[in-house]
Amino acid sequence: MLLLTLLLCFSPSVLGQLEESQLGDDIDSELVDFELDIAPRRVPRQVKTILSKETKPHIQELSIKTTIISRYAFTAVHCAMLNRHSAAAEGVFQFQIPAGAYVSNFTMIIGGRVYQSEVMPKAKRVKQDNGKARNKESGDASPEEVEVFRMAASIPGRNRAVFLLTYEELLQRRLGRYELVTSLRPLQLVSRLSIDVTIVDHSPVTDLQVLPLRNGWSTNTANGPNAPKTPAKTEPPVTTAIKIEKNVCRITFSPNIVQQAKITTNGILGDFVIRYDVQRDMGIGDIQVLNGHFVHYFAPKDLPVVPKNVVFVIDTSASMLGTKIRQTKDALFTILRDLRPGDRFNFISFSNRIKVWQPNRLVPVTPLNIRDAKKFIYMLMPTGGTNIDGAIRTGSTLLGDYLLSPDASPNSVSLIIFLTDGRPTVGEIRSTAILGNTRSAVQEKFCIFTIGLGNDVDYRLLERMALENCGMMRRIHEDADASAMLKGFYDEIGTPLLSDIRINYTEDSVQYVTQHLFTNYFNGSEIVIAGKLSNNSAESLHVQVTASNNDKSIVLETDVPLRHRQTETEKHVKAATAAMAAGAKTPGSGVAQGLGVALSLIADDFVERLWGFLSVKDGLRSRLRSQTSREREDHIQQATNLSLTYHFLTPLTNLVVEKPEVLADGTMAPAPTTPPSAGVAVSTANELPDDAEDGKPQKSNGAPGSQTSSLSNMIGKVERRPAKKSITFSKTSADGDPHFVVEFPLSKLTVCFNINGEPGHILRLVSDHKYSGVTVNGKLIGAAAPPGSHKQQRTYFSTITIVVDQPRRAYIEVTPKKVILDGRDRMVLPCHSTVAVDSGALSVSVAGKSNVTVTVGGNIVFVILLHQYKNPAPYQRDHLGFYIGNSKGLSHNCHGLLGQFLYEEVGLAELPAQGDMKPSSVLKVKERSVPVVQKSRRIYSGTQSVDCWFARNNAAKLIDGQYEDYLTSHMFDTGDRPHGTNRV
């Protein structure tokens, strides 16, 4: 996705081999370049010693750029490594990403060669080995909050390697704040280290805070859940700069090598944390519209708190002895003080035995009940095993029976908070059986929130238990301040404001809407919904929100003006693009600057990508709730297709990268003449719980000779990549404004003509519906004419559809950004990636950002060129070019603006001069005489010039009938129309 932009930013010294003189001066020159508070040459001796003694490749630059547009964050990481030695050395690129994020691109540039990743579907569930401990040098991030992307590659002697990684995430709002966490753990001092974050939002940014670098596990409850305990000093890290202008904020952090050494010499700086919120108005929320998609942010405030019924189920097995039980008790004492008068509660402890504090009831919050509950908590003594199944069923029965009693409030929120530090050892120990028993006991009447404490927990079981019962799971690290983190988690869910939330949109105006039914809404959180607009001509979108608050029903309704929202969204996307472009002008390497420019290119599609991101998450959750294998497979297929469309590395896909080859003498192997047969496959550790059996460790099956590369040390299946076929196609085409070119091989002539259509017109290019079953239509868009042009406007092809009716109906719709294939299944393929799909009657091959090749039945081939502009002028629009590669499968009765000439022969004659008239040329076509003049046309994206005979006036007399005869009513129209003959 970012490859083209990034490559343009490389200088030869980055891509090529280094000169000897460069290597000797690297350390000093890199240190002198910094603006230090001391004299440039007075570099601390220990820093120089550390650098000079390095045997592994030195990280010259680590640049991390993040752009957050309306809470959706794009992050691009650029890491440049230098191998100073003459022998090859292994360079390890390792970076921690948030567990909720999806990697969307990875590229290596080694020895001047580019190794671009591809996302491939997982053919089957691959058992993987997760038994190895994490590399301690990778830092001390929470296993819940991050995953480690790791790639190792040989770097030739005296060479540089560049690693480029991008990932995307939707920031979650917790306790009234969004949090962006960027890992800084390069494991060595870095010559040029920088973080550049741009925040652009539709609403003004509030409460912006940059925390001190974070390394610990503890949580300061005042700062929100899962936030490690920060010291009393809350100043941002040294060199942090913050700039705020209206709705745009820019935060930079760029410590030089001396400043890094003052923090730590091992390269583990910690997490760079930014927190903020946005100003929000009361009402139905913020709705943004862009390019046929919408996103709806809903976070009401200042509502009465809904009373809750809560049962705490606490593990008191022997493994909880010591710090765990003490911290758990401390948290429960604090939580008791926060219960509200309208709440009802109870406690259950479990080990071998299950003990209920107040049998058969939930008690109100009174001073006496709080005192007795504290006594119960104080007397908890760890002993015995872990009966998870019995504890959950007991808690579910207790809460379920209370909800059936007359004491229960009909509008209260009910939940179980379940905490354990181990795996089931007593009673039912099979995960599938425990989950089934839990579903039967809960019966969708309340939610279960699970907490795993320590490293010996079956997190897959707890996560699936929460997901299947409208809750969520939280992990607490072994060395964390469990008391503070437990309290923080309770704070997130302890203040329910709404229940039974339903958000509806105009039915005939939207499609593929993400989750829009929610059990609860908690104070300080946010509901985010995205969807596609199916009716582009609609002026407004009706939105209705219904929910319950205490004893009231809430209904909010409004009509959203779509065009106005589109304009407003485009404005703040433009602001984001401008901010990133400004950031790209700051000093730094060309590649690092290119990251900012590349990120700005994808900002235009942030709403669509956010929709894709949420849709994949929905699909992965839905497969857990599937009742049948067919339903499960449908959800898997949909999530897989979306992952491929947006190039996301998800639990259903692998990221495949070719393996660089370095010879024994430390030099790069010659470039292969054919593509290598195998590559490195990277899979995600963010697997959902049912990807393993009962939480057991999984085994790897890496292929011999493949390089191990992982996300969280999990190795995916090595994919074989098909050899790329060379593409050859004829000159017969419709490209550019649009300029039509027709090649007559038998006559050894090439003819060209223009069609001056109107924007919105749909032209029939190929019509063979009755015979081969193939129809090709193209839709025109308009653009301003360039200065000095004789034309009023330009027109280009914005969409091309290929419809096939034999042996059954299928179609392909191509735009400059995506390909929609509707054959056996409906798939959406991005035009920025390289992918091939065979769908029976149709097969499509996308060469990323270059062309789309469509094959019908093996003997009909169409090639569609992708014309995309980085910074288009007003008269330039992204558009398509259509070429006929192989027409053997089309019948002799084929028609259309291009199809009618496929089997014709033409002749050229010269008319003698008459009076003052010079000799002129005419073309003999179907017994018609067509005046022509010689011209030259550029085809194949301007790479080739062709001489042709040009027919004027919308190809009058050249084509059958008139230009208007080739207009169709819609893109999928296959009807044949009679055409005149224009005989002379």
C-alpha cells in the first residue's frame, strides 16, 4: 500500500552498498548531527563504547509516524539497519503493536531489492507452538495489550536494510479518554529516533496529555484502567513537543542518542503514551460520511446511572496464596465503597468448594451489608483446586433466580465479574463443556466479565466465555499491581448509563452495517458503528437510537444531511493531509518523510477502512456465536474476504514475504529469473479462543528452508506463490479521455477515434451477450479541461463492468481502487495489492497499482489499466483504460464500440485533389467511406506511441449507427440494441 511512495523517497545510498569511507565515520558523524546541550564532540565515553562494540547490525533510524483521523489510527514504522562488517549478519526487526490492531503492510528493502508482503488466506487451521517464553529483551508489555511483530533477515556485508511496517487500529474510549500507546523497545541505542503523531478530529480535542515513558505494570486508577502506575512527576518525556491548532494536534518526540542513554542503555525505553478526548454534543452522536461509507460515534453523557445487579465470583484456590489474594482483597474493599444505594450484590468464592456469602439472594447496599461483606472478604483463605465450571454455574443460578424474583428491578443491568488465576482442575475441566454449561446457565439474561490474573490462566477459555455472554475479558500480568487494575476494570463497567441499545438507519439507504445492537453502554466508553451507503442519491439518512435508562425508554431520532456531512468530513481529512504533508517537510531521512506522505494517501479512505476493520472484528466474534458449522464457515469466509480486501493480518490470514538470499561471502545472491517458490509466512497471535483445542499449546509446521518469522513468536504456514505470467495485449483499447484505438491485423492498419460523452454516460464497449455471454460496459466521469484546451471538459472511465452469462451469471466491477468479483462468492479485492482469484466462469488477477487482468473461459482476456494520481491537477481524475488482450472466444457477431471491429477488414484509399482541395484519405469500412487523417496516440500508460488513422466527429460513419446508440441504462445492462448501417 505504501510501497510506491516509500520507494520514491529512497536515495541510492540507502538502497545500494556503502562506501568504505562511510563506514568508518558513522558513529562520530551520527552523534555530531544532534543538537546536544553539550559540545558536539563531548559524547559520553560509555555511549561510544556501546556503539563501537556492537556486533549485530546497528539501527541507524527508527521513525514512527501515526495519523489519527476521528479515532482511527494509521501507524507507519520505518527502521533502517546498518551492517558495518564485511560478513553478512542477521538483522532482527522487532516491534510491539497493540493486540487490537491489524498489520496492513510489511516491506523489506535489502541489498537494493524490495521484498513486499502479501496477505494470503489460511488454507486450514494451523497448529502452532506457543509454548516458548517471550523474549525478555522484547520488553515488558502486557500480554493482553500488545503482540510482537518479529522478522529476521540476513543483511549483506557493508549494506543497509530497511524494514517498513504499517498497522491500523480503532482507539477505544475508556473512562472518558482515548489512549495511543507506541512501543519504543529497539533493544539498542538508535542514532535517529523519532515519533510523530498527528491527531485530527471532527470535534475539538480536549484533555490532551502525554505521559512519562511507561515501563511498569501497575495502574493508577486516577488515570484509567490498564494504565501502569505513573510517578508523581507527570511531565512528558524530554524533547516532547506539542502543537495544537483548532482540531489538529501534533506531538513529536525525538531524543538523541545521549538523551536515550540517560533513560536506559539497553534500548528499552518503554511506551510513549498519549491520552485525549474530544468535545461532544448531547444528542444522537457524531456521524461522518466519506466515499459511500459512514461511521457513527455515540457516547452520551450526563445520564442518570442505571442500578446494577452484580455477583463477584472470586478464585480462592491454593495458587492465589500471597500477593494475589492480598491485592484482590484490597481491590474488593475499594469496590465495596463505590457501590451505589440502588445496586444489589453478592460474593462467591471457589476452590474445591464453592461458598456463597448470602445464599439464594442479592442484597442491597446498606452499611450493615457492606460491613458483613468486608468480613467475608477478609476471611477468604486460599486452598485446594479450581472448580471454574461449578463456580460459574452457581453464580449464574444465583443471579438468574434473583432476576425472576419480585425484588428485581426490570431496568437494571445484571453482570457477573469472574476472577481466576488458573485453569480448571476440579469438576468439569473441558473448555467446550464449560462454555456450553455457561451458555445454558446464562441464557442471554446477563453478561459475564472475566479477569485472568497471572501467567497460568486459560485465557482462551476466559475470552470466549466473555465474548459469548456479552462481556469482555481483561488480563493482569503476574507482576502487575492487581489491586489497582482490578479497581480500574470495575470502574469501566461499574457505571451503566443505558441498556438494550438499538441503532437503526434508513433500510433502503444502507447495507453491511456493523454491530448495531448493544446490551449495555457504560459511562466513559463509546459505541462505534460503520456501514455502506447503498443509495448514493439519497439526500439524508434517518437515524434512530432506542435504549433504556433506569425506568425510562429513550428514543433519539434525526435526519443526517449526507452531502453536508460528506463536505465536513472531507474538510478534516484535508486538514489531516495538510498536517502530514507539513510533517514530511521536517528534517529526516527521505524514507521517514515518505511515511508521512504515504499515510496521507490512505487518509481519503479512512471511513471505508474503519468499516472494513470493524466488519472483520464482527465476523470473528460472530463465528464464536455460530450455532451451525455452515453459519460458522460463512462468517469465516466473509471475515477472510474482508481481510484480503484491506490487506489485514488477522487470525484468518498469513502475511507472506519472500526470503532474501545472501551468499557465503556476505554478498547478495543474483536476482532470480523466476519468482521463488516459497516465502516467509507471518501469522497473528491475536487468535480467537476456538483456534486451539482447550487452550493447549499449539505446534508449528514451518517448512524446511523457510525463514521463521512471527507475530508473538507464532509461525504460520509457508505459502507457495505462483509464478507471475507476463501480460501481452493488443492495441485495441479505450483509454484516456477516452481515446479509442482499433487494430486491424489482417489489414495492417490501426484506426483511432474519440467519443465526446457526458459525465454519467455508460458506454457499451463489447456486446456479445447472445453468443459468448460477455458484455463490457464503461461509465464516464468528468473533469475540468486543462488550460488552453479547446474542450470544455474531459471525460474518463471511472468504472468498467464485465458481465458473463454463460454457463451462469457472474460479473466483475473494476474501479481505480477496488475490484468487485461476484461469481461463486462475492469478493472485494483492493487494487493496491497483488492477488489472483479464480471464480469459475471468471478469473481475475490484480497487479497492485498497475492493472487488472480478467479471463473468461480461457480464451477471452481483457486488461484494465489503473491510472492513479498522487497529487492530481484539477483536470486529472483517477481512471481506467480498457484493452482487449484475447478475443478468440468472442463471436463474429460481437458488437459494441470496440467489439464490432474484431473480425472486420478495412481498406485505405486516397482521394485525388479536386480544385483547391488537397488529396485526402478515406477508410473503407463495411462499404462505407470514412474520411481520416494521420495521428499519433500514446497507449499502455504512455509507454508506447502508435500511428493511427483518425476518424472525426465521434467516429461518424466508422461505427454502426450513432454514438447515442451505444449508451446503456445501467452498468449491468446486457440488452442488444439495433444499430444503423450508415451506408454511403
